[in-house]
Amino acid sequence: MNHTPLEPLDEWLLGDEAASWLEHLRRADQPPHQIITQLRKHLTAEQAHRVMELAELRGRAAQKFTAAERMFFTRVGYEQASDQWIARHKSARFANRRSVADLCCGVGGDALGLAGVADQLLLVDQSATMTAFAARNLLENGIEKQISTSTADATSLALQNYDAWHIDPDRRPRGGRTTQAELHEPSDDAIDAMLAANPNAAVKLAPACEVPARWTDAAELEWVSRSGECKQLVVWFGGLTGEPGGRRATILAADGPEVRALATVTGAGDTLPDAADQIGRYVMEPDAAVLASDLVGDLANRHQWWTFASTTGYLTSDTAKLDPAWSTFEVLDVMPLKPKKLAAYLRKRGIGQLEIKHRAVKLSPKSLRRDLKPQGDEHATLLVTRVLEKRIAIVARRLIYEPFNS
């Protein structure tokens, strides 16, 4: 395999001296300007910068990785990395594939999942820093099996020698992030050539990526959310595909060490919900993965719900059903969005604990809250949206999903 020597600064960051400074920073309770002054007395400017940056990224990465405080990141590598729960969820489809290549592996987020199911795992990235960090991150997560690395262009790999492959194309090859697959690196055309060599593949994309039409017929598209945010789109090809031409929204649990899929919505994504200008007793807001996958219509028609504002994603019904695939709100009142009247309404009812959500309306929740001045102990949710070009406020009560009651 190809190996490009690490830059001296990267080697230093992976070594014992940097580790002692990182531990010092983890324990420090001084303000940043004092810490950087202290570091500059003992380290070069470049070393001090990299140590401070890594310490910051480790703190942020705690939401993605349970071993974050021991892992290694670059800023871009951290931002594009799959979290360990999504990585493990995806790896289930690779379970019967003995040899797997993880292309454009970055800092190894997806490799954490793949290493748990593949006997042979190859990590490939054009950056020697990334492959070194990815391999080290597997060790820091207790994965001690033999892992191969290669510093190379993903398109140069002989993919026919592997049972399956995963790729996370660079979405910022020219600096700015793009959702156009033809501007990724490798591009969609380059990935087509790779698929011709080995069709058993998973292509990781941003949730809003414009998927080439030629892929949607042959592949299965899966949008994955966690903690209420749609994190990524995975395009499954070949033997990894569950339902060619299908769409899937998967909602993962946000807590606990194990991977749990709370809900899944499937469909073709070509269905529109029935529309009416009437708001029922309940309003449902689909999960971010359902919205991103265009499965709102499939979901609505499955449950005989309707939409009162076709562009917003809100659905409504006179009966309530609770599920992790959507949030359910009991409608208390509906009125025009007039802050003075709305403030008086809230004040009269002692509503001070106010959640503000909005769709299809340009709105600053912070500014609206300032205008409303909610006070009191009662709880409510304010859904601001548009119906027939009129801005309305739905005062509602959020219903909590409890599995044992559903």
C-alpha cells in the first residue's frame, strides 16, 4: 500500500510530548489567553496552535464519540466525520462482507463501525494526516485488529479485490461546501466508474445533496437522523441495497452506548399529502430525516393525515398517534400572528414556558419571545406558519412519546 510520510508536526501531535500538554489542557481551568501564553513559553507557535485546536475539537467531539478525549481530529475531518452511532448503524449492511475498503476515510468515523464487522479493513485517503489519525482513532477506541492504510486517490484502488466499499467524497474540494455531486471529489462520474468495478458500495452524502437521477433508480437512498437533526444521506448500491429505487428515513436514538433505530419510514417519495385549509385537533411535525427524504406524503397518506400548508411539512389530524418519526402537538388555539394579541393571550393563561417553532415564515424566535414577554408556570408550544398566505400562530401542547404507552 502507498504511504506518504507524515509531516513532523503531525508526528509530534501523535507523540508523548503533545499528549502531556493535551492532558494539561483537559485539566486546566484557566482562560484561553492565559493557557496560550503558557504554551508559547514551551512550544513553537505551530505546536501551540495545533494542541489548542485539538483540545477544542475533542471537547466538541464528545457529542459524536464516547472516546473523543483521546481521539485525533483536524477541523474539517471532525466536521465531516460520521458519529459512532451512525457508523455502527451503517456497518450492519456490511456484516457479511469479509474485506471492506473505506475510501476518503477522513479521521475514521465510519471506520469505527466497519472495523467491527469486517475481517479486513483498508483505510484510504489522499491525506497522510487523515489515514494516520484514522488508524490511531481505531486504537483509541479499543480496536486492535490489523488495519491497512493507504495514502492514495480513491479512484486508483482495485475495488474488485474487495467485497464492498464505502466512500465519503470531499464536499469542499474548492473550499466551499457544495451539494452538487458532480463537484464532489471524487465526482459522481468517477464514482460510476468505481461502481462498474465493484457495485457493492455505500456513498455518504450531505442530506440536501442533489442525487443524480441515474442513481435513484438502481440504489436505495437512506436519510439518517439523530438528536432531531438529519445527519447524512447514504446511497446504497449493489448487494448493500435493501430496496432498489426506494427511500428510507431512519431515526436513531440519541442516548445510550448502543445503536437503536427508533423508527423507520419508507416509500417512493413521489406522493403528496391531501391538502385542506382546516387544522385538526393535532399537528404533527415529521422528523428531519422524513422531511429531507421527501417521505412526508407517504407518511401522511399512511395515517390519513392532511396538510394545511403544503410547503411547510406540518401535518394535521383529529386523532393523535405518538411515534419517534414525528412530534405530536395538541392544538389549543389558532390565531393570526399578531404579537400584541398573542402576548395578551399568553399572559391571561400564565404561559411562561414557551417553545417557539416556525416553518415557511421568516422569523427570529428570539425577537418574537422578546415581544411576547411570556411569564408564568404554564407550558406551551407556539407553531408559527403560513396558511393561504396568512401568517398564523398555533398555540399547542407537545405530547411526549413514551414507548410503553404506545
